[in-house]
Amino acid sequence: MLIDTHCHLHDSEFYPDNREQAYKESVDAGVVMVCVGTDERSSREAVEFAATHSSAYAVVGVHPHEAVNGWAGIAGLLAMHRDSIIGIGEIGLDYYYDHSPKELQHEALRAQIQLAIDYDLPISFHVRDAFDDFWPVFDSFQGVRGVLHSFTDSQQNLDAGLERGLFIGINGISTFTKDVAQRELYASIPLERVLLETDAPFLTPAPFRGKMNIPAYVSKVAEVQADTRHISLGAIRDATTANAQKLFGI
């Protein structure tokens, strides 16, 4: 079994007519998937999808790009469906685009971290070009646990995340990046802190570039990690599955 710790297979915007086929293909490949919300609508869909698909789990939250549209509904979902929600996310800060004002991003991040603490849930963090502001927010809370989803940043910020006990999410970028330093950075992450993900439908791994990404393709991320680290695929599978189970309680 492999666990895709971050995908959007549940989202009808991304999979309007093929998500059942993609789900079946992924289950047949031995993949369990964590379906992550990006706004109130997709978070509701994650809960609904997980309720009817035994190999899917729901994480709910509002992405920093969507902060301008509000996040109050996430608290309502938690109140109604706490037993079927395994995490909060994806939440964070993203300064690469200017879809939501920084002030609103900070408000959304703080409010949702507090929800994670209140409900004793791990967090899937999305941070892009914003770590200098992210760490002070993170450090202002106690007892936060989670993963830096789709990590592509510096050694300094990798070390900062590891020092804070966070897991690191590796996805298809690791299979097609031409940046040797980035490949080495991924390989340097302690195996006990690695989570595999697809971010499907985005970031399709090699050799499937040009096709829509699905959770089944997390196996290609695992294969590249095994090859880069010079260890067996089984060792990658067992370690990352155990890491995901530890973080998300699945």
C-alpha cells in the first residue's frame, strides 16, 4: 500500500466526469488517498467523497489564494463531521500570486491553525515565497503538527521545518526537476519525515507528463525516491506509509 497524502481527486472542478475511473485505477494500484480541500466548496466535497469511498480520507481548509472568499464554513464542517475529517488544509501563505491580500491570508492561517489545535488535527501547509512571514505565525502556536506540502524551497527552510517536527511532502516535481540541487535536497530529507503525494490533478510525474495526474501515479514518486536514495521500493513504501499513518491517524 502507498498513501497519496495530498490530492484533489474529490473536487468536481478538476474531475468533472472521470473521478470514479481515476479512483478505481488508484485503488487497483494499491493507493489510499488523502483528499484535501482548497476552499469551503471543495472541503465539503472532500467530506462527501470520503464518506462514500473507503480508500479516501478528507482534509478540510481554505487555501491562502481563497482567503478573500472566507473560511468560516470550515468550522461548521468540523462541528458536523469531526469523526470523518483527518486534518486541516491546505492552509498557509502564498505570495507568488496576489489572489488574496496578505492580511487576509494571515487571518485565515491563524484561524485555521487554531481550529486544528482545538480539534487535535494535523495540518497540510501550503507555503510559497512566504516562509519569512510563515515561521513567526507558526511559532506563535504550541502543539502544531503537520506537513509542508509540495516542498520546493531552500535548505534553510527545510531545516526549519524539520527542527519544528514537520513532515515534508514530495510529489511529481521530484521526478522531472532538472535542478540537481533540488534532487539532492529531496534525497537528504530523513526518511522518517518524508510523505509522498501527487497534488493531483497537478504536477503529473514522469513518465506521464502531459496527462492529468491521478493518485495512482504516486508510485512513480516512490520509485524515484527509492532510486535516488539507493534503497528498495519496499523500504520507501513502508516508511512513507508509516509516516502518513502516524501523522493522520489512518
